[in-house]
Amino acid sequence: MNHRILGRTGLRVSALGLGCMRLPTVGGDETRIDEAAAGALVRRALELGVNYLDTAYPYHGGESERFLGRVLAEGLRDRVLLADKMPPWFVNEPADLERIFGEQLDRLRTDRIDLYLLHSLNRRFWKRFRELGALEFLERKRREGRVRFVGFSFHDRLPVFREIVDAYDWDFCQVQYNYMDEEVQAGTEGLRYAAHKGLGVVVMEPLRGGRLARAEGRGLSEIWQGTDPAAAALRWVWSHPEVSVVLSGMGRVAELVANARAADRSAEPLGPDLEERIRRAREWYRQRVRVPCTYCQYCLPCPEGVNIPRVFELVNDANMFEDWSAVRRRYQRFTPADERADNCVACGACEEVCPQGISIIQELQKAHEELG
């Protein structure tokens, strides 16, 4: 397993990290982790040299932390760097920070968390955390020795990312990044900005929730013939020197072994053949974009609060990757009710300023029918 340095922390982290959000489950119930299969997965990951395990308070309905606590208590805790996160949607008052953190230590059966993040920051959650004293909370936990290094995970636009990076002495950050998301959320510019500031960079969603691991589909199978699309996507992310560790939510040992094999080549250049295949795959997906939104945000702020670019981003994801059920869950669980498409009152203010000439009102109506 190749290792990289996690920014100013100085930690040597495995190029591949195990994301514990998609562990094997029983009967399709997200909260019932298959202890035998998931335990075998974690132990095999450590055998292959993975030393970065990532979890969060809400993963598997809270069972991800409890499961890891049981497994790591088998004498494995000191072999791993454990990352966990504070969820903003459960924090309504300062006391919640201490309460949730205490629960996390209990669940994980540990007295410290190596890498602690403020979870899923966007402009709204960033404002909430600051108002409730989350930064002071992080400092307190560092002084107490309960947290070694602090960071944040991110889901918003580049200007917000820069603002957060500049606002505090972070050790690392976690961003979504893959060959389809060079200009989405923090994007390549944000990746470089964070690294320039000395932050270690952890990448999530390198396969877009597994979607970039596909090799089927008219035209797509020809592009990837003889080549593993998942390995290609992972190696594309590793080809960026700013990236410290790439998280993959592997649910089977076979996936883990395949990704570890790709990680063995993480220091190698892609080469012209693989670069061309990735370029062609990117174009294949982009041709399936339904709403030609460029996320310029000229349509914002919507008088009714609709997050128009976000709604169109979800529609395009569903159409590109032919995965409407997963996108519906994202829309219903993670898009605030006051930002959804059904808040549109057809005032037309957005259509007057849209550079792409999109029929926004019509597309929002269609989006809510499909996603809501």
C-alpha cells in the first residue's frame, strides 16, 4: 500500500481509505450491519495496509460507529487512524456538541478520535456551527487530548469553501472529487487552494457513489473494454498530488482487493491510453445531461428560496447515471424543504437572468414530479 502525507498533520496515511458508510448489511436494512462480513472487510483492509477508517454519527443509523468500536476493541485501535464527524443537523444548541461527542467516544470505545471533522459544511451549516461555538469546541477537545487533528467535510460552492478554509487553522479537509466533478463544489481549484494552505486533502465520492465503476451501456462498454473503470477513476484522483487519501465505501472484500490493487499503482502516471479512455467516458456522461445548467448561480437568490442549481444538479445526476432511486433519496433526505422545487411560484425572475435560456419554471415542475 502506498502512503502519502496528510498535509500539515505529518501523518502517513494509506492512499486508500475505508469509508464506513456502505458496510454490508442484513436484508437491505441500513441499520443492521452484517457483523461477520463487515468485520472480515475491516480486518482484510488492515492486512492490505489501509490505515484510514472514516465514519460519522449518522452512518448506518448510528450503527457504523458502534460496529467499529466492537471491531477495533479486538486490539486493532492503535493500528488505524480513526476519522469521525460532528453532524450539524443534530446540533441545535451548544450542549449538543458535548453530548454527541461523548456518545461517539462511547460508541467507538475509545478515549480519542484521531481526525475529527465538522460534517457536510455548506453556507447554512457553517453559520450554525460558528454561532453555536463549534470552533471553540474543537479547540477544547484538542487541548483535552480527545481530538488530535481537526477538519471539515464540504458540500457547497467554491467561494464558501475558500471562506471556510481561511476562517480557521484547519489541519485537513474532505471534499467530493472525481473526473466528473472537476468544477463541482470545491473542484480542482479548491483542491489546490486547500493544499496551498497546508491542509491535507481527503477525497470522498471518487466513484460518484459507485456510478463511475460502471462498464455497461451502449458506447460505455466499448470505452472501457479491457480496462477496469473503477480503477481508472481512482487512479485519476490519485494523479493529483494535492490528494492525500481517497475514501471508498467498499461493501465487499472483492471490491476492497480490487481498489487496493489500484492503490498499489497510485504513484504511477496515467499514461495517454487511460487518459483518453477517461476523457471519452466523461464525454459519454456529459452527453446525458438533461438541463444545461452551468451552476453560474445568476438565478440566485430565488425569492422563494429554491436552490435551483442544486435541483438541476440532482436531475442531471439521475439522468447521467440512470439512478433515480438514489437521487430521490438524496433530494428527500438532504435537500432542505424550503430549497426544494415545489416552492417555485413561477414568478419568472430566474428565467429573465439565466444565460443559458433554460425554461427554469417548467424544469423545476418536472424535477419535483420526478424527485419529490
